[in-house]
Amino acid sequence: MIRVHSLTFGYSQQLPIFQSFDWTVERGETWAIIGSSGCGKTSLLYLLAGLLKPTSGEISIEGEVIARPRPGTGLILQEYGLLPWSTVRQNAELGLRVRNFYGPDGRHAPQSHQRSQNIMPWLERLGIAHLADKYPSQISGGERQRTAIARTLALHPDILLMDEPFSSLDAVIREDLQSLTLELCEEQGITLIMVTHAIEEAAVMGRKILLLGQPPNTKPGIFANQNAGNAEYRQTNEYLEICKTLRRELNDETP
Amino acid sequence: MKRRDVLLAALGLLILWQAAAMLVNRPILPTPIVVTRVFFSELTRGLSDHALASLWRVMAGTMLSVLTAVPAGLAVGGSARLNRFVSPIIYLLYPIPKVVFVPVILLFLGIGDAAKIAIIFLILFFQIVVLVRDQAAALPPQLFQSLRSLGAGRRALFRFVYLPASLPAILTALRQSVGTAVAVLYIAELFATQRGLGYYIYYNGSTLLNYPAMYAGVIAMSLLGLGLYFTVDWLERILCPWKFVN
């Protein structure tokens, strides 16, 4: 579904982060991208989101080359994604309002878009319906991320990109949201790609794990982690093994 | 701040005035009771016309500055390149007390309302540009990336991010400078006009030596300033409810 073909990307005057990089993601997969800071994991996510442009090579999704944000791709960032002056309900509605604002033009909103603004079922699904009239400053970090997830899922994306979405949250809330995210992606048939710097999170979330090293990245380091996402996976030896492997690989990568 | 506390403070100030007037005991400082009586009788004898003339000048100057300074501030704050070019200019012009331009503006724009409105415009314009620019520049890039990923282009970013983000900055700028604007309006209305509270106060105080009427004018001008200040407060509560939670 996602084809990264011969991707080269770098910020000007610097060593490229990616050089002739190839990578493929199939529909319905859940991926974790891990690597130390500066390895380019966030850049890769922004490239997939159409917010950055490759220096050369191309990224195509469903056969279409990405040149700008694509209506079917949702993006959730660590923080600051909510409008401070809007309530939870208004923030969650924002994606729909942006689409209503442009109409179904196929560029900002899919051509099949129908005007709608009923966000409440999504707020209920994410357990934040009772916070609908609160402002972001009045709710917890976990609740803010639930709002961001509701806002994105209300647009019925087929790909969900997440950039360290839970790294500022408490452990219990983080695990809750990790499970909820996997559950929702399964339920909605969404392909998930999550960037993280935490080994444990990568091991829990990614049935496949992409490990990025020091730039330039030329070949994807891929680790299979088939049973991730199952309940109680954290308690298994398999989980501990993949954590160990990833830790070793990351240490080797760090000069 | 509680409304009751504000009323109590007003009462305290009036008592202080009354005591001072009784101590001084000269025509140049009449008591608040005398002034209040004259204030109401003067309202029907032209004071309200003068007040309306002043109010119109302040409102027109404010509207004009908001309508021009907000787009300018958003444009500068939203573009690092433009900011680099314009900021040194603003940096030089911003601290200059605009009131010194009153004679210049009167020379260029003459005796009509245009000169008075231009002066108020000049004072408010820089305040609003600076605050809106800083507000726009301080918006976290993550906010824009999130919105662009939701499909927002330039127009939607303007509608859903820049415009609402500039509102509190506009109101802060107005709160900070509306008092100055009224003060400078007084100066501007001393010259080449026979309408406006500035003229009314000066004419009654220096030419007619009608001190109670002069103080009635001072009261009217204070009420004008206070009214504008309260209006800004009220607008902020209506337009920025998120600032008043917690």
C-alpha cells in the first residue's frame, strides 16, 4: 500500500538522512519506527504525511505519488496539536470542519466527503464525551491525545501516522492508549505507523519494527514481531527477546 | 476583579475628592456633588455632542488600526523572511511617542476629523502589529502540521488558526493603548476644532473659567476611557472564553 522508492532526503547543506532508501508497508500492518534522535524517524513520518518533500525518489500510497497531505492519511503528534481556544468537541470536529470548509474537492477533502459534523459518537468511543465542553488546558495529557485521536479517526483514514504520541504520558495511561490505538486500528482497518524512541513501546505496538540508524539510512532494518498487540504480550519471553534485540541494535548504532 | 470591589473603589475616590475640595475650598476645585449636577445639566447643553464627537474619533481610529494592523501583524508573524525585513523598522518606530507627531499630522491632514483619527490610528497601529506579530510567530509549528495533515490549506489555516489566535492579541493591544489613545485625543482636540471633549474641557477651563463645567468634561472624558476599557474586557469574555477557565 505504501511504497518508498529510492528515497533520498536531507536538510540542505547536511549529510542526507535517507539515501536510495526502499521500504514497503502493506495494508493493515502495524509498524513501529525506532531509532536514536537524529536518525530521521520523524522526517520519514512527515515525508509519508506529505509535509516534507523527498530530495529525490518518491513515496506512493495506493499507487499515487505523495506531493501534499493526503486526505486518507491521519497524523497525530506528541503535543500542541489541539487549538487552545477550542473545546474538546470543537477540536475533535476540526477535521470535519476543514473538510466542510473546502467541500469535496479531492485535494483537501476526499471527493466522497459528505457534510457532517456529528462527532459525539467518536467522543463516546474514546471515553471523553463528558469532557466535550472543556478546553485543552482543563484536561489531562491522555485526554488531549484521546481528543486528537477522535479528530483524526472521524475522518475515516486508512493510514494513521503517530509521532511519539504517548511519550509524555504516565505509564498506566500510556499502556491504556497503546491498547486502545491498536484496537481502533484493527476495528477500522487502519494501517498504523508509529514513531517512538522507547524500545518497549516499539515492541508492544509494532508487529513489524523499522530500526533506523545513524544517517545516511540506505537499507531498512526490519524486525518481525508477529505477536505484538495481543493481550498479555508484555508478559511473554518473546517480548523480552525483541526488547533485548532492539536494545543491542540501538547500542551498536550509537557511536 | 469583583464588580463590588470596583464600585467600592469608585466610592472611595469620590470621598477623597469631596474631602480635598472641602480642604482647598476654592472655585478651581468644586465638590463632586456640584460637578455631578453640572454634568447632567451640561449633557443637554452640548456636552453629549462633544462626547459623541470624541467617541466617533476614537472608534474610527480603533477600527482603522485593527483592520490594517491585524493583517500586517499576521503577515509579518507568519513569514520569517518578512519578519526579518520589517522587524528592525518596527523596532525603531515602536518606542517613539506618537503624540509628538500631532502638530505634523495637523499640518498635513488639516483641521477636520481626519487628523484626529489618524493620530489615534498611529498609536494603536504599532501596538496591535507588534502583539499580533508576536502571537502569530509564537504558534507552535506542530499546530500547523496537525492542521495541514487534516487537509487545511492556507485559507483554512487563516480561518481556524491565525484569526482566532490574533483575537486575544488585538484585545490586549486595545486594553494597553486605549487609555493612551484617549489622552492623545485630548491633545489633538485642543487644536483647530470646536467639537470634542478636549476642546470642551480647555474652553471651559481656560476661556470661560467655568470650573464645574470643565470638571464635567473631565468626567465625560474619563467615562469615555473607562467605557472603552470595560468594552474591551467584556469583548474578551465573550470572544475568548478559554482564557477564563481554571
